[in-house]
Amino acid sequence: MTDPNTSDTIGQSPNPAELKRRELEQLLPEAYSEGRLDIDALKRALGEDAVIEGGERYRLDWAGKADAYKVLQTPSTATLRPQGELSVNFDEAQHVFIEGENLEVLKILQKAYFGQVKLIYIDPPYNTGSDAFIYPDRFQESKEDYLARINELEDDGTLMREGYFRKNSRENGHYHSNWLSMMLPRLYIARNLLREDGVIFVSCDDNEVHNLRCLMNEVFGEENFIANVIWQKVYSPKNSARYLSEDHDYVLLYARHAETWTPHLLPRTDEMEARYDNPDDDPRGPWKPGDLSARNYYGEGTYQVTCPSGRLINGPPSGRYWVVSEPKLKELDADNRIWWGKDGNNAPAIKRFLTEVKAGRVPQTLWKYEEVGHTQEAKKELLAQVEFPNSDAVFDTPKPTRLIRRMLQIGTSSSEPELVVDFFAGSGTTMEAVLRQNLEDGGQRRCINVQLPEPLDVPPSDLDDIADVARARIRHVIDSIQDNPDLFAEGSRPLGFRSFRLTPSNLKQWRGDGIETAEELEEQMQMFIRTEKDGAEIESIFYELLLKFGQPLTTPVEVLDVCGTPVHAIHDRTMLFVLSGFSEPMIDALLAFAPKEIIALDSVFADSDPLKTNLDLQCRDAGVRFTCL
């Protein structure tokens, strides 16, 4: 797997196409000539028949597919700004909520979370004909204009709503194409985020499930398809249905690598446990009888059996065979593993002990509402956590937490601090499911939710958009858990989440386009005397650099006082960020921490090149990597 943390531009997100090129070049260097792919050399390396250059072939195509890949390959220069006032226990929280357009957010997260996510769940727009969602539709514009448009924000950092949402009506000639163009780049980056043993669950309905399956085959590989789960989403038929009552949705499940992925077993139900009894007080505990005959031919399976009562059984039932040989049957009987009935007169049955069967049950592809909930349950859960200004604001198709918890049980472990991501977070169901599943099984799962601040049609209130709803829900869930001593043990680590917002970069972006004269070049260079923008907050700059240097948003941070100047330190002070100022005495003080890397803004040296050079030279002598921005 290519690590994107070492070779992309600091000011931009990694380019997925560039990552693939590096990966291919490492795998097949003989197929490259002067840094470019040589198709003839590739054919020689793989064999002539392995490369298709043209003609008919099986593939998924739609209007705008090539342009969707352009969107994917367009780097983002945006960043994530911390929102301490909207967070809960920001400094210690291991969960993250991000407000912003999810494709841009995914691009920003890619460097820090490449190959780190155990499970992704998304509930994207179902493309019902009434959906309004983001999709690219202006590819005739230049790359710079496109970047400016998708990063269009208000001065306070909030996303501008106008132009973001486009209703994808059925009358649109590119009805399915627009949906696929919206999904492709997001799924592609999602795959990059998954661990080698990671999985993704995607909810869908009949409008696009056929296209989604083909698209995910292309992005994840058909060989990594695991299952198409049917979720019974309603508990009673819809009598108003025009044709048939639509009682189910789908959940597509793909693994990063199906050949090595294994689902976790689900907990055994009370009904399953009740099938085991211990009528003979066997010290090995409860058991249930199992048939000792089968239809499969077995050469040693046609002997007579004498019951303890003396009754002679000539053989297994007609057309069947004993599944063990006569000596093996006697061996099992001697070990009290054969049940002959209370009177010792029954045909032999094998005793299957509860302690010797699998610790759980194998997941199935039919998920009934009795086990994982339905949409009405989901609405009640949401209303119990969030007080809406009016009933019209309540979502029509929320997902129940039990549905997401089923996915967590299958795809994550309770013994590891595994990462769960939902970048169509909606009302925050996935975050609540993670919190409650961790409570139930003692898990250490961490969660990242991403949600666009899509406006709600409600009077002005604290819940103006869907991101507000999700944060309110998560806060209420955390409070309800921590205030309940039966759920949250005294002395446990406080729960919380760190809230961030998608915003333009705090660092100035060099724009070389349009510069034609020396005066224009000098003017542009004067703008870059300071790397950071005017008014940029130190905390915001720090978290931007944290991501750009490949560090997760929940990395523990220590703010050191170094000669009267605050210095941000991570990883036991092996990585230091100097963002507020610098003085000569700080050189020895910083190196005394024995860091591996020091990152500093150029502006902290106050135009003193000797001071910066001195730090650089002493870092080299000490084997410390020094980066000046």
C-alpha cells in the first residue's frame, strides 16, 4: 500500500490518481519510461492478452464519468477549523464531527487516515426524484474556477448554500448519471481510507441499487463483494401503495479484501440458548441432541445398533447413513456423548454441548425489524434526543441505531480502538450507535461523522440545519449516558466529540496563473512574506498542519511553555510545532526535548534569516528534521 504521507504538496490534499501511479510504478517499474507509463512495456510485463486497448467490453459507463474522475483528482486546498464551543470535552474526545461538504472533507482526511478505517457506513441520497444533492455539472470551467466555486464560503467560514444543492428530478436527462457522478469520487476515497481488513456498508433502495452494485464492483472490485443485505424497514404494509408495499431497503457490503476478511459472529439469542438443556445432569453443561444420520453416502454407516434398553435398530432410516463408524459410536457412547432418550430406547443422537459450539451465530442476509429496528423506531429515537421546532423538520427515513449496531457487531471488534466513519451522517445515528455499542460490549470504537449543513425548513432556532441536529443528538446521548450511573461507571473516561468545520485554508495558496510581468510576480511574492493569512488563529493553523502532516484530528496535544512562547507538541514531544514566535534561547530548549521533527511558520522568525538558519543548522547536527513554512 502506498503511503501518501511523504510526497504530496503540503498545501493540497493527495491526488488519488498520483497515488495509483506511484503504486503501479513500484509494482511494475519495467512498465515505465522516463516517469510515464509505456503501454507496450505493460503488455510485455503482463502478457498481450491482459491489456485491453479498445473495442467492446463489459463496463459501467454514464454521461459525465470521465468528469467525475476529474473531480476526484482535483486536490483540495481547504482545511478543518476546530469548533471548541460546539464540542463536548474537546481536549480528550476520541470522536469527531465535521460540518462540511463530504467530498472536500474526505480529500482533506485522506492523508491522515489513509488505510486506517475499519468500517465505513453511508446512507447516501436514494435518488428518488425528489433528492437535492451535490453533483458536478460545470466541467467546462477552468480548474481554478472550479476550486474557487467548491470552496466558496462566507467570511465566518460557513458554507454558502446557494449553488450547492441541485434537485435531481426524473425528468433530468442525466438522472442516473448525476447520481453516479456524485457517488464515484466519494466511494473511491472511501476505499483509500479502509484498512486491509476493513469493510464498507452502503444503504440503498430499488432506485439505484443495480447501478450502485456495478459502481462498487468497479471501485472495490467484484471479487470483494460480500453480500446484498435485505433490511425489513417497516413493521406494517403500506395500504396506500400504488403497486406493492415497499417493505425493505438494501445494504451492500464490500470488503477491502474479501479473501482475508471474516465477519464477527453475532451474539446468540435467548431463543437459541433455550434449545439447550441438561436432562441427564452432564457435568459438561447444557446440550441439545443432534441427528446421527445423514443422506450423504458413508461406507461404514450401515451397521445395526443395540440400544441400552436392548432394542435392536437394524440401521439408519431408509436412504440415510450413520455419520460415524461403529467403533466411533462406541467411543462416543463411552464418553457419554450419545443420547438414547430417557428410557434408553431411542435411536442414538449426538450430544452437542453449548460450551463446544461457536460462541455466536453466523450473520444472515435477511435483517428483520424485530432484530435491527424499523423507520418508525428510528424516528422515535431521534425525537427522544432532539426537540424539533416543528414536526415537518423530522426526517422521513432515518435509520435505527440497532441497524447500525448490527453492522458494528459484524465488522468491528470490541477489543481494539477501531475507527468507524460515516460521511453521510444525517442526524448522527452512526455516532449514537457507536457510543451505545461501546457501552454494551466495552468496545473502544472511535467515530468520525461528516455532514453538510443542509438547511432545515424551520423557523429560526438552534437547529437551522442538519449538522446542528446531529450535534444536538450526540450531545444529548452523551449527557444521558454520563448522567446514568447504571450505564456509565464512576471514574470512566469522559465521553465527548471534537467538532470541526470545513473552511478555506489558513495558509496562502500560491497562484502562478495569469502572471505575465516581473511586477506582477513581485506583487505575488510580497503577498507571501507571511505564509499564514491575516487574522488566522493559531489553533486553526495547528490543526490544519496536523492534518497536512498526516496526523489524526484526535492526536493528543500538549502545549509547552518554551522560553515564554507556547509550542504545540505531539507524540511525547517528538514532533513540535512553533507557530507563535521564536527567540534564540528557544533553540537549545527545543532540542532538549530530543524531537524527531520541528515545524515552524516562517513568520515566527520576524525576518531574521540568521535566526532561522541557526535553528536549521543545529537541527541538522542533532538529526532533527526541520520544516519551515
